[in-house]
Amino acid sequence: MKQSRKRLILLVLSLVAMTCGLGCTDRKNERKEVAMITKSTNSSFFKSMYAGAKSAAAEFNVELQYEGPQHEEDFEMQNVMIKNAIDREVDAIIISAIDYNQSVELLDKAADSGIKVVVVDSDVNSDKVSQRIGTDNYAAGQQAAEILLKKGEGNLRIAVVNFDENTENGQEREKGFLDTIIKEPGAIIEKRIKVPSDRVETKERTIEMLKENPNIDAIVTFNEWTTLGVGDAVKEIGQQTDIAVVGFDNHIAAIEMLEAGTIDALIVQNPFAMGYLGVKSAWELSTGNRGASEKKVTETVTVTEENMFDSKCQKLLFPFE
Amino acid sequence: MRKRKREISLSAMLAISIGGLCLFVILALAQMFISMSKRNLMSSAQENSRQVVSQASDTIEITKRGMEKDLENIISGISTLSFSEDIQNQLDLSSGTRNDIAAIFIFNKEGNILHYGANGKTLKSGAGNLSFNKGIYENADKYIIMEPHVQNVFAGEYPWVVTVARQGRLKFYPEEVYIAVDFQFSSLASYVDNIKIGQRGYCFIMDERGEIVYHPQQQVLFAGMKQEDAQKLSRLKDGVHPQEDVIYAMETLESGDWRIVGVSYTSEMIDEQIGRIASVVFAIAFAGILLSAGICIVFSRILSRPIRNLAGAMQEFETDVEKFDYQMDSRISEVSSLSSSFAHMVYMIRELINKVKTEEISLRKTELKALQAQINPHFLYNTLDSIQWMCEQEKTKDAVKMVGALARLFRISISRGKELIPIIDEINHAKSYLVIQSYRYKNQFTYEFIVDETILDYLCNKITLQPILENAIYHGIGRMVDEGKVTVIAKREENDIVFSVEDNGAGMTKEQCESILKKERSDSSGIGIKNVNDRIKIFFGDEYGIWIESELDVGTTITIRFPIIKEAPDETK
């Protein structure tokens, strides 16, 4: 009888092991925690991104923690937020980085500890990023150049107003723009200024620049706040019709200026899609449903006075509250 | 001990069959359970979808009706007014008191704004009005509902609105006009955003042509990064449509132009659940099978060990009957009753073997003795002496008689080796014997035969009477002084034959009577009465045989009883 007793014990043990195993598999279906850190949280662009992220968070049952610094130059604050996320042991970090280089060390550390890193909108100089999602910034710069050439008349004397040179997306856009403009013999880059990502400061610096360089008849600028600042500047000096302005993103005030003619074209990104896809990728990566893959490009649309009220453009241009 | 080829062990068979049965039953049940669960989950998922969509459709329909009603109220508020100011005040009031009304317009047929109320907002100059579309307005039945769009005519804001309008005749205007109300869409939008089917499912609104009116993720859709094949869906009728891994539930609003589509994912709602159920079920199944296999093995051990022991004991018994000693050891009732039957059988076999041995020995002895009797030297010598003497005395007739009797005696003794002979032969044998003995014991006794004629053809053991007569002559009459008488009676009593030998001789004591039946004849000449008794019992059973009654100095009666036999049983000895 000893042998059968041994067998009985073996049976009981295997039953216990099995129930444990079953319990363990359930852990796989625990809710994933995702931290989303953007450049700031108060622009229309990032508000849309957050709306998209929320939509995906509900769909994939992800706990979304959203934060960003007050100013879009404050990379140190971003690093603090990244560190907090690492300490909280989140499953993934979605980041739109202020500084291309200064956050790399921390993000690599996060990646090494098993946190999936997804970059949206503005990239970092790291090869441990699992997924990149965002505008093809170089192409967007090219688009800006193309529409500016169309909208402007004759030979253009162009001013470039760009924000923090350490932020990747702005630099790429400028590069795309310049590479396209160079091919056009009649267009000259007259002036390039660097401004902080702030409406009022941009306006003042732009007015200053225009006063110093009265020949400028075209301005390009690459993000939401600088667009508003440039628009304000051109309006204030009363040269809406004289200066062709191409800007980025779809702040309500910018749309108004577009309708009024102060701004001639807006390169509108799709932050909602970035936010949505960012969270979706974060979920897919952290549940192991797929591995890292190539950058997902979200389309940018060139919106002008002519097409701004088209059905499709409406949906991309005007956010819901 | 022969081993048959391809024998199966009981334990293995038991384990395999019970394990197999368990496995089959559990798998069948599991399969049934899982497919039932799947069906139930599927139908409840579909029902859930249908309900959510139905609810959403009702809510949106109610909202729509509400908007139409609001429009009517506004129209009735201004239809009888005659003055422009009054109209303006009314419009301002209506648009001011209601948060969800973004603006009220009165258009002429061309779309020019005749009056508007927008809670104090001012119109931008020169803006085309997205809330007016000549084609749509002209072709509408009664109510015009425009798909959600931004309102672009007021400075500083671009709210998403839904325009509800209709043609009407107002007192103030000479011709018919359109009265249109722009309702805020954001609340309806967030209602649709918040509709959940399961965890990942959602709803969206499309029109009959398959164009999307509102989708919670419309920005992702229009960016091309998510697909929603609304065209394909528009061809489906209202109801629930399960596709590969998605369930579409569709309902058209009562007022007809919009359709609510609910999208839910079966993988989430069903497959994951099923996966979990399946893994639990199979874990249980596996455990159950192990358990049942274990129990099987245990029980078959318990069962088969005593059976194997029994089988081993039987084999042992076969090899050596004498020395076999059976120990019973089993706790299973079926096996122990088998064991005890076996033990009993062993005992019975031993008894039978002993009995047969004894009988064999007895019969062999008889044959031996018969053979010997047939050539009993003393009897022969004496008889031949008598015959010689008779011849010398020239008593030819007596000699002839003696010789004849002797011949008959030996012939019947031999009887060609048969044990059972007709009674007539046995009587003749006895008569021959008495003839010879009466010459020898001249004038010492007389004899008489009383024989029932009807039994002569029946059979009896040979050499039954002769030993008894011998006993009667030597012990009974040989000791008498007077003339003795021997009477032999052969008769039938019901189903038995009874031989009876009476003499009036010396008689025997009780002990002598008993010892005759028990004692073997010590001298090797002739068959004793015990032998006759034994043979009768061997052939016919213990209820037959020899009885002796005797009284000293009076006489002895020896009774022989055996059944009526008409045919000899097969004597292959």
C-alpha cells in the first residue's frame, strides 16, 4: 500500500501546483499602468493628444497617468517625471521629449528595467525606444515650404522663427523646410530667430525682427505657440495681407487667424491619433501582443482658407471640447 | 501449467478501461460545457450589444425629438410676431436661456440670414454659413438635420453643432423661410464617447449612405490609422451581425436617417473567457484523470493480489495434491468466497482421491482374491481327492456329479472376468459349491434353496453366496454334532433383492458377528464375508450389503441386500 500512498501524495501536489499555475496566468491580465509625459499640458495640441490617449486607455483597459511641465523648455521637470514613473514601476512610458539628449539616460534606465518606452511627437536619441509615433517632421517641414511657396507671391524673403534648438521635432521641421526652399531659386532665407515656446515672447521678438528686417514678406514657424505669436505680431503691425505666414497646429486663435487671412496656411498634425496610438502601442508592447516595430507616421494636413471647412478637415482641425 | 499467448493483466485492463472511460467522460463533458459556454457567451454578448445599441438609439432619438420640439417651440414663439425687434428679442431670449442652443437662424431660400439669435455673439462678416446647405434644405421632407459640423459664423469660436431646421411661414416674412437651430453637439458627442460594450467595444453614428456622422475615434479614422468599413456596414440590415472576431449591432433611428452601430470584440468577451474556462476545465480534467488512474491502480492492486494468490495456490495444488496447504488471505468478499470454495474443493478432491484409492484397492484385492479363489489349492486338492476316491470306489455317477459341480463352480467363478453376473449363475455357483461340500461333509448337513423365479435374470455381485455358505459350513455346522440345515432364500423385496442364508449351527457372539464384517481374511485362501460386503457397498452404496443375526447354539442368519439391476454398468476396469 505504500506505493499507492506515494501516488496519492503526488496527485495532491500536482493539483496544488496546477491551481497555483492557474492563479498565475490570471496575473497576466492585470491592468497595465502607463505614464504619459508630454512637453506641456495646456496647449490645444497636447489636450487633443490626451483625449486620444484617454480613448485608447478606455478601450484597452489601461490606467493612464498624464503629466507634463508648465513650460515647453523645462526638460529637468520632465526628467523628474520620468524618474517618478520608473519608481512607480509603470508598465510603459509614453513621452514627447523636450530635449533630444538630456532625457536619454533616464529613458534607457527605464527600458532596462523592463518598462516599454514609446515616443510620440518629439523624439529622443536612444535606441532602446520600442516604438515611435508621430508626424514625419521633416516631411511636415517640406509641406510648410511647399505651401509657403504657393501662397507667397514672387520672390520670397523668408524669416524662420523656431523654438528650442534642442527639441527634435522643431529641428527636423526646419531642416525639411530649408532643404525644400533651397531648391527654389527665387526664395531666400533672410533671417532665422530662436524664440521660447511662448505666445507673447514670440510676438515681441517677431515684431522686433520685422522692424529690423522690413523686407521680409514670408514667415514660417513650427509650433502652436510660436504660430500664435507670429500671427499676433503680423496683426499688430498691420501687415496681414503683406506677409505670408505658414504655421503649425490648430489652436482656436490660429484657426481664426487663418479664416481672417492673417495666417495663410496651417500644417495641422493629428495629436489625437498620436495619443491613441501611443497608448495602444504601450498596451500591445507591455502585454507582449507584439514586439517593437517601425515608426508609425501620423499624417499632417495642410489647411488653408479654402479647405478648412471641408468635412474631413473640419474633423481634423476643430477639436471637441 | 499452460500459458496462453497474449493474456492481458487484470490490473492493466482495469486501469486502462476506467482511465479511458474517465477521460472520455471528462473530455466529453468539458467539450459540451465549453461549447455551451461559448454559445451562451456569444448570445449574451450579442444581446448585450443589441441592448446597448438599442438604448443609445433611443437616447439619441429622444434627443433628436427634443431638438425638433425645441425648434417648434421657437417657431411658435415667433410665428405670429409682426415686428423685427420682437423677433430679435425672442431669438435672443431663446438662445440666451438655453446652454445647448448655440444659435438660431432664419434663412431665406438663398441662405441669407434674415434674423439670428446667438446670445449676444456677433456675426463675422463675409463668412459662408456651414449651417445652411441649399441642396439639403430644399430636398428635405420636413425636418432638416445636418450632420455635425463646426459653426463658423461667430467670432472667436468654432463649436461643433447639429443644425435642425424646417421650412415655415411666419407672419413677418412675405415668403416662406427656413428656421434653423444650431444645437451644441459636444454633449451628444461625449454621450457617444462614453458608450461601452464590454471593455473595448464602442458605438458610432453613421448615415444611411455609410458616411460617418460621428465616431469616438474619428480623428484616428481620418488619419487612416484605424479602419471602420462603414460602407460595408451600411449594407447590413438592423440587428446583430456576428463577424469573425467582431460583433456589429445596428439600429436605425426611428426618424430614419441616422444609424447607430455598436462594435464589440468577441475575443475580449468570449475567447478570453473561454480560454480561461477551458484551461480550468482541462486542469480539472487532468487532475481527475490522474486521480482516477491512481484509484484504479490502487483498487486493482487490492483486487488482483488475492486473485493472483489464489491462482498461484491452484497451480501449487495441481503440482502436488498431497502436500498442498492452503492459507486463505483476502479482504474482498468475492475473492474470499472463491477462496473458501477452493479450499472446500481441495478437501473434497482429497477425500474423493482417497475413496477411489480405497475402492480401487478393495476391488484389486477382490480380483486378486477371486483369481486366487479360483485356484484355491486346498479346496481343489480335497475335491479332486474325493473324486479320485469316488472313481476308485467305482461310484461313477457321484464322480460325474462332483466333476460337473467343480467345473461349474470354477466356470462361474471366472465368469469371464465380469463382476456382475445373473442371479441364476450365482445360485448355480452356490448350488455347485454345496454339492461338493455335501459330499465332503457327508450327512453332516442338508440344504435347501428357496428362489424366486422372477429375479433370476437380474444381476448381482459374483461370489456372494459362496463365502457365506463357507462360513456357515465351517463355523456353524462344522461345530455341530447334529445334522445341520442350511437354507438359502433368494427373493425380491420391493426394489431390492435379498439373499438370506440361515443355518442352525453354533451361532456367533455379537463380537464375532461384527468382526467378520470388519476383518480381512487372514489366510490367503478365498474371499471373506467382509470382501463380499465391501464389493456390494462399492457397487451399490452403503445402504446395501450384509447383515448378520446370530444366537449362540441357535443359529445364524446372514442377510444380503442389493438393488435390482437389470444391466451391468460399464465395467472398464
